[in-house]
Amino acid sequence: MMLNKNNILLETKNITKTFGGIHAIEDVNLHINKGEINALIGPNGAGKTTLFNCITGFYPPTKGRIIFNGEDITGLKPHQIAETGMARTFQNIRLFAEMTVMENILIGSQCRYRMTLLGAILNDKRTKNEEREISRKALQYLRFTGLSKFANHLARNLSYGDQRRLELARALATEPKLLLLDEPAAGMNLNETKGLMELIKKIKDEEITILLIEHDMRMVMKIADTITVLDHGIKIAEGTPKEVQKNEKVIEAYIGRRRRTA
Amino acid sequence: MMQDIKKWAFGSLWLFILTIPFLGIINALYFLVSLIVLAILWFIYKPFEQNILDVQSKLLQLPMPSIRWSLYFVIAILVLILPFISDQYITNVATSAITYIVLALGLNIVVGFAGLLDLGYVAFYAVGAYSYALLSTKAGLSFWAVLPLSAIMAAIFGIILGFPTLRLRGDYLAIVTLGFGEMIRITLNNWDSVTGGPNGILNIKGPATLGLSFSQPHHYYYLIIIIGIFTIFAVNRLNNSRIGRAWVAIREDEIAAEAMGINIVKMKLLAFALGASFAGIAGGFFASKMKFVSPESFTFFESVIILCMVVLGGMGSIPGVILGAVVLIILPESLRGFQNYRMIIFGAAMVLIMLFRPQGFIGGVRRRLELHPEDEKILKQETESLYDVKQK
Amino acid sequence: MLLQQIINGLTIGSVYALIALGYTMVYGILQLINFAHGEIYMIGAYMGIIAITFFIYIGLPDISIALTLVLTFLAAIIFTGAYGITLERVAYRPLRNAPRLSILISAIGMSIVLQNYVMLAQGARDKIFPHELKIGGELIIADAHITYTQVLIMALSVLMMSGLTWFIKKTKVGMAMRATAQDRRMAGLLGINTDRIIVITFLIGSILAGAAGVMISMYYGIVNFYMGYTAGIKAFTAAVLGGIGNIPGAMLGGILLGLLEALGAGYISSEYKDVFAFAVLVLVLIFKPTGLLGERISDKV
């Protein structure tokens, strides 16, 4: 694995998060290279989502630092982190259910524009131009994710797979450098997963770095450039899919557990 | 049919028994008879229900923009000439209705847009009214100077009261706002040296401009129309702006909104402050018109009624909220003939409207997003997409 | 002085607690602020006086005062129970899947209806609790006077609250109630008739409020048609203070609110006693946003 300092987009240094004395994650050091698809895997309860929540500011870490794009973002609020160029999706879909698909994406794309009260009420030329840009961009992401024909549908009326895709489109619309996807393929059928994989590759082509949590091993092995494995809150392996597949600890964490539960 | 008859028979009998101790046997029998009459009317209505519903839904949609605009136009003309075609009483009722439109639209920002259930909204109305009363009687400032100050005072209170509630959700927020409302009313009631206690503040000056001092009801009527138009305009602009979208996003899912870069704290406080400032304006106007304020005008019941206007009309929808405010002001007035029965009918109407239209008069109709023509074209071209798995 | 205030606080606090239980149980299952619950309590108070008047008319107190009081309580709770389940059937059940605020408006509407119904039926003037049945006498401990009415209120409240706790913890229906409060859909799938559970919840809540109404009319000696409003707000505050949806929380919140009010009125200012109660509520919620005993409902990210 390449560990070129200049090429690192996100780095966590000894991130630890405890809930009531229990370590959800402990001393995790993560390195995400620019432009790659990185996967975060591990058995249930390994602390993957907790790590996500620490990175995106929803949980303040108990210990450790998070460096993003050369900046220390530890302790920033989620909305500030979004502004630094990080966007995420959620394990259980979180859409703005009573808003249209288009409006959902507009929320994402307006992230890069200032909101002023005066602008809103006067609706001056500048505001109008910005609004036009915002909706132009939103349309672009509608197209990109193939949701155009649902533009005026309420988000809650979309099919499950489309809702996942909309969440992705909304995150993309914030124009992130790093996109964090929390189990994007969960609950999808084969066809939908296939479409999603193509979409993720297409996002990579746009030079957006991706960090994803995923359970679907086949998918991870196919698309990930690097994989980090967590177990019981501790990083037990990291490397290319091939390296990770052969790693004893990983096999123990997965197979061992499966045998025990079976 | 048989089922329905059974239901009505059982229900009537049940209610009859329940009311006996309160009404006495004779009156309870009258009540039973009226229930039976109601049941008969229901069975006459039943066969036509579908037709009536169809007509209703057609009326509610009013799809043609031209029809809608001409309807608005007619209403606008009627509103403008109202003082000339009616008497003082109606002008006063209309003035009060528009005051409540301003209040309801302000509360709609907080409840309808941002989704923060505020049961103490009347506090800001009170702050506006008392600010006006004090500034005008003690500092001797003119209406035009005081009205904005009332709005600003109310907005400041909105932020002060909003701040500790930011972490609270749903019904916890409701009870805390209710508590704040009561605290302000009780303070007004007891802080005699400043607020005059239960007696309130008397002899408040009305507005005067260009040598015209406001004395007639229609003077105030036109003044509130200007305030009302300003409110509708501003709230409508807000609704269609980034700020409005951000509010709705917070209402729908706070966590996701935060992840999309929306500053929740700032936006919630902005909603509280703006909502409050409209109440402040309405309060200032109220004080100047009544020439008198007292804590009695700012009870919890007022908050409840304003909330009902918002929900009854259809949360988040501006025409809906306006309609809700008008109905809830006109309804009790038009029921004056029923005297004592007025409030009971009023309450029952609230229940019935909710039972038949839970989403409010004009709820659930979402505005179609207006796209620019060229974008519309792109949209059409995009109906078939490479990445749409479903189509494969 | 202190002891006296504490006794007064405990008395009124137990009444708040009984009403708060109705709010909290309904909230636990339906996430609905049953706005008309205060009116049920008011109806209980009226029903007590109506029943007593009737019993005096037929001469029952001459035979046994204790029996009269027992029958009065019975009549009151039977009717408040019936009003409670009627309320649910008429104004809430049809709106089970409607937006939550719509149900709130429906509840507010019912509150207005019930208040004005009682005003029309029983007159706008205060009703006096018949002096024939007032329980005289008092205990004197140190400087504090504890009337027998206060003793009765506290004893009955403790009895009812323990009964409720037992019912919820030990009986089958109680367990079904807890299951329904946890997850209504799941409880339904497991074969629990959730509609029935909801009716039972309203029934129990209304019975407690009805008993509280009778007790308060004995305590203060007068009732009026708008008494449900203030008591309702107070009791709801108590429920939130303890953590809404939480049954021991409602009891604790009620008692605490009563004590705060009595002490605030005694030592600070009686005009501002309500401000004091709300201020404490706000403070508690700022530091513990889900109330004293409420669970931490952190949003699952």
C-alpha cells in the first residue's frame, strides 16, 4: 500500500470513542488516499458507524485527532465538516421525506452558497443568479444518478433503491472531496447493487474519494482499492483486497465468529 | 347500512347515558332526540357523499392558474373596498382577522416550516404590544418608530427563549414554550410598577401621519392591510428561498440537515426570531388600535387558537394558513347568534375538520418546483437514464 | 412553617401526580398530548358533587357517611372512565394515522367542547362541595396542621399509585401495555389487540383523573368548569418534568411540582409560584432534555 504523505486526504490519529466506559473504537489510525475507493469492513458491532460518526462530527471523539485535507477538523460541528468538503449517507436512509427529490438535492447543492435573510426577502439579482446555479447543479446530480424523471416526486414515494440513490445524489451535490457511504447496498437486490457499483465507479472517475462501509464482500472486493478491517473497535488489518483476504486476523474475525454463531 | 344504524343507535344511547348526570334526564332526552335527528340527516347525506367529495376535491384543486388568479383578484378587490360596503363592526372583525393572519403566518415559520412546536407564541405578541405601549406612553415615541422596535424586541425575546430550547425535541419543546408563555403573562400580571399589573396600560397613542391621526376603524383597517401584505410577501419569499428550504429540511430530518451543512442552531434561532418579530408587529398594531393592553389578551388560549389556525389551514401552506386564520376569526363571530352554544360549536368544528381533513384545508398539496424552461427540456431528455437499473 | 408547606405540597402534588399519570400513559402509547385530559379531571370533580347531591337527596349520608363517600368515588370514576374512552373513540381513534399535530388540534377542540358542555349544563358559577360531607378534624404535628382530608388524599393517592404499579408490572394486560408502549406495531404483530390496550390506557388514566377531581373538590371545597385547564397544564408539566412516557417519572414529577409550588409560594412569592414551577422545569430540561427519569432518546445516527 502506498503511504505517500501528500496523497493522504483523511487521516485519523488514535481516534477513540467510549460510551459509558465501553470502547466503541480504540486507537484507530485510518489513512485514506486521495482518489481511491476505500472500504471499511468488519463484523457487526465492530465500530464502523461509530468511526463514521466521529469523522463527520456527530460524535466528538474521546481521544485522538482527525486531519482532513491537511486541516485538523477534530471537534468541528457536522455542518462545519460538511463545508470542509465531506459528505455522508446514513445506514438507515435519512431523506427529507416530505420534500421532492429535486428539493432534497437542492439542500445539498445550496451548501456552497451563503444564506442571507435580506437576500431571501429582496430576492435581488445576485440571489436569483445563485438560485439558478444551485438548481442547475442539482439537475446535474439528478442526471448523474439517473433520478431525473422523479424530480417532482416526493422522496418518500421512491422505491427503496432509488431512495438510497437519492441520498447519494444529495451528498454529491454538496461537492465533497470525500464521500462517506454507510452500507449503501444494504437491502438492495442484485440489479440495484450492480447499478450502485457502477455509480460508485463513476463517482470515483469524478475524482471524488470514497470511504464506504459495506457488508457485501463480493462488492467490496470488486470495487475497493484499499480495505480497512475493524473488529471490536480495533483496526486489525489494512491493505489491498488481496492482502486483506489472506490476513489471518481477518479470517479469524469473520470465520471464527460465524462458526460460533452457527 | 345495518351496521351503521347499529353504530348510531349504540352511540346515541351511550352519549345519552353519559350526559344524564350533567344535563338532567329531561335535557338529556332532548339531547338524545337531537342525536337521532342528526343520525337521520346522516343517512340522507350518505348516498350523496361520493358526489359531494368529488365536487369538494375539484374545488380544492382549482388547477387553472387563470381561475385561481381571478379568484385572488376578486378577493383582493373585496378586501380593499370592504369598509365602504359594510359597517364598522365588520371592518373591526376584518381588522382582527388580518391581525391574526400576521400572527398565524409568523407562527407558521416556527411550526410549519421549521417544525418546532411552539405553544407559547402569544408571549411574543405580548412583548410587542407591551413594548409599543411602554415606548409610546413613557418615551413618547411615534408609531412609525415604535412598530419596528416592537418587532425587534419580540425578536430578541424569541432568541432568548429559543436558545435554551435548542436541544429539546417535539413535545418537550412544546411544554417549555408553553411555560415561557405563561411566565411572561404572569410577570406582566404582577410587575405592577412597569406593566400596570392586571389593569394594564391605558391611553396608548395611535399612529399619525401626514396630518392624519388614526381615529376611524377603517384607518386601522388599511394600516393592517399594509402590514398583512408585507407579511405575506416576506413569508412567501422566505418560503421559496434557501432559508425556507433549510427550515423544511430541519423539520424533516435534523441529523441529515446537519450533515448537509445546515447550521441547525442558527437556523432554529432565525426561525424563532423571525416568527416572533411578526408577532411583535402584530402586537404593536394591536396596542395602537386598542389604546389599551392588559395581560388578559395574552393567555395560553390565544397561543392555542393561533396554532389551530396554522394546522387547520394546512401547515406550511401560506394560503392555507390565511384561510385558517380567517375561518377561526369569522366562525365564532358568525356564531354569535348561538350565544352560549358558540364555543361548543367552535370546538366541535375543530374536531370535525380534523376528522375529515387531517391535513388541513390546503395541506398536502406541494408546490411543484418551478424549473426554468431549458432545464425542463433537459429533464425530458433525461427520462431514460443509463444508470437506471429498473429500466434494464 | 416548613413542615406545613411540605404537607400542602405533598397533597396537591399527589393530585398532580394522579393526573400526570394519565398524560404520561397516553403519551407513552400514542405519543399524543391528550389535551382534553384536564377536562376529564374537571368532569370527575363535577361528577363527585353531582353524585353527592343525589345521595344527600335520597338520604344516604344519614345511613352511612363512609358508604356515601365510597359510592361517590365509584360514580365519579365510572363516569370519567366512560368519558375518557368516549373521547378516545370519537376524537382520537379516527386520526390514528394522521399527522400528530392534527390529533393535537382535535384534542384541543374536545377540550373546548367539554369545558363549554359542563358550563352550559351546570352553569358558569362555582359549585360548592356539600358541607354535610366535609371531613372535619385535623392532626397537629409540631406546628403543622394536617387535615383529615389531606391524609385521605395522600393515602388514596399512594394506594392508587401502588395499585397501578402492580397492575403494570404484574398483570397480563399491564405487560401488554408496556409492550405496546415499546413498539405498537410489533406488539400488534405479536397478537396484542393494541386498540383494546389503548382503550384500557384511556380508561385507567381517566379513572385516576376522576378520583383526583373528587379529592380536589373535597380539599378546596369548590369546583368550576375551567379548573381542568390549569390543573391540566400543571400535570402535563409534571409528566414532562419526570420524563414523559415514564410512569414513576409522572409520580415523581407530580409530587415534586406540588412541593416546588408550595415552597415557592411560601418562601418566595405566591404570585410568582407558577413562574417558579415553570422555571424549574426549564432548568431541568436544559440539563436533562428528556426529564428526570426519561430515557435518553439520542437520535440514532
